[in-house]
Amino acid sequence: MKILALESSAAACSAALCEDERLVAQSFQNNGLTHSRTLMPMVEALLANCGEALTNVDLIAVAAGPGSFTGLRIGVSTAKGLAWPGDKPCAACSTLESMAWGLAHTGGALCAVMDARRSQVYNALFRGTGAGLERLCPDRAVGLEELGEELKKSGKPQILVGDGAHLCYTTFRAQGLDVCLAPPHLLFQSAWGVARCALELARRGELTSAAKLAPVYHRLSQAERERLAKLNANTKE
């Protein structure tokens, strides 16, 4: 199965072409340029350099969330545009699970984290099995303090991965927790992880269509929170 995968959930942006578990090619940028400028040209160059046509791709995969609201919308919109003309199936991949795939070989406890601001992180916990991943909790938005207490109770050393790893490392080390950072080349989200996550979704029959593909935010946007607060305030008056 040929998978074209997109990752634009945070500051880094990447695209990858895979055939089942094998990485054929990947393009990665983490230079602060907007994904609306970089993602589609990255995809076009990737396919051209591989001598591959979009028509030969079997599955379009994208990191659907959690993550930056703008980044997720760009990634999902791009995936829909690539999939729609050929009516190709899509994989709406968990950003957190995708980043954990890069460390599945370690056999350790994996703490995938993204900075959600407001003293929160997007988080999911996994265990690497060597050949795969065991999910230990659902994707969620959780407070740093609450996550620290949960990891403390587990008593297991944790490998931190994701763009929120440095934030958590500083906080948790100060609390005496046994945590370490993933190696630099595996620390950030990548499209290969999205492709690997998509392969598992395909094997479980959990794909979707371009029409139904949508971001998964896991939290209200700031504008929605402010509007809800205003409505609640008006209700109390």
C-alpha cells in the first residue's frame, strides 16, 4: 500500500511517501515558514523527485489532531484536495500516536506531548512493544500538574516526545520525575509517523473519505471559549 502522509500540526511541517512500513521519501522543514506556503509545494516536489504520480498513491494520511488549529486545518484541507479527485481513502491520524511511532522500537514508556498553552498539554501515553505501540490512554488535553501526578504514580521512566517535550522535561525534572527527551531527530512530529499510524488504521478498517475527513481539536478555540464565557456571564445577569 502506497501512503502519502502530511504533518502540519505544529511548527514543523513534513510530507512522506511510504510503501507499507517502508519509508520511500520524506521532506521535513522546521524553519518557521507558514504551512500554507510550504506543504503543497513540498508534496509536489516529493512526488516528482520519486517519479511517482498521485494516481498511484493508495491512501492519503494526515495528522488530524490535536495540534495548532490553523496547522490542522491546512493539513486536512490539503489532504482532502489530494484525495477528492481520485476518490482516494483517507486516514485521520492521531498526532500523538503518530509521533510515538518513531520510538516504538524502544520498548519503553512513551509520553507524547504538545504544548496546548494555558498550563496544559495535549497528551497520550503509550508503551513501545518493539514492533508496535500499546495505547495506555486516549488523546486528551490535560494540565501539567495533573499529568505529572499521573506519571509519578506510574513509577516508570518516561521518554518525552513532541513539541511540548522540553516544557514537560523542565517541569517534571523539577518535581523529581524520571523523564528523558527523545533524541533530537525523533523529537518532533514527522509525516513518517503519520504514515505508520495510517497503516494501522487501514489494517483495522478505520479509514474515512475525503468528504468526512475533519480535524480533531480536543479543545475549544480561544474565540469559542471567550464566546462561551460571555454567554455564561449574560445568563447569570
